[in-house]
Amino acid sequence: MSNQKRANSVIGDVIKNDIIDVLGLSDLPKEKQEEYRKLAIETVNNRTFSRITDMLLEKGAIEEFEKKDRDEKEIKEFLLKHGINLEELLAEEALIYKAQMKTVADLLDAGIDMQVKAA
């Protein structure tokens, strides 16, 4: 299999598989799996909100956004009015997150010691 085909296969797996499957955690108890899913969802939501905030700041619309009620339909309409598609951003961030976690899992499986140093 060529490198490109292998890469496309990995990307396809990341896109269609649940985060638990991507990370190889399907043998964990269901409660632990659900904890990982919730953490993944929270991370994706936080990343998406951060991107939205940055985009609205660039457009000078953050103050208007902060005054909005937290009605989901109203927020989606407001974002679309400013050229921001919430569903697309969520999907992008979910894919990025899954790909990053897959990369980390693969590196750990390969025995590469990853150290994160505090700044």
C-alpha cells in the first residue's frame, strides 16, 4: 500500500470511528469510555468556542454576541450572519482532535516517550 493510500485509510478511520476506537480503548469499562467521550466533547466544544470568539473579535462583533440570549437558534443565526457555520467548525475541531489523539496514541504505541514541559 502506498504512503498516500495508507494516509487516506488512517484519515478515513479517524473520521468514521468513535474516539474510543481510534485510541484503542474499547476494552476499558463502559464508564471509563464514557468519561473519555465526555472529555473529548468538552475539548472540542472549548476549541470551537475559542475559534468563534477569535473570529468574532476579528469581525468586531464580540460585544454584540455577548449581549445575545443563549438561545441556540438565535446564536446559530447570529453566527451565520457573520459568516460562521457552527456545525462546520464543530466537525473540523472534532476531526482535528481525533487526528491529534490518534497521532499521540500511535507514538505511545511505538514506544516514543512524549514529555510535555510546563512553560
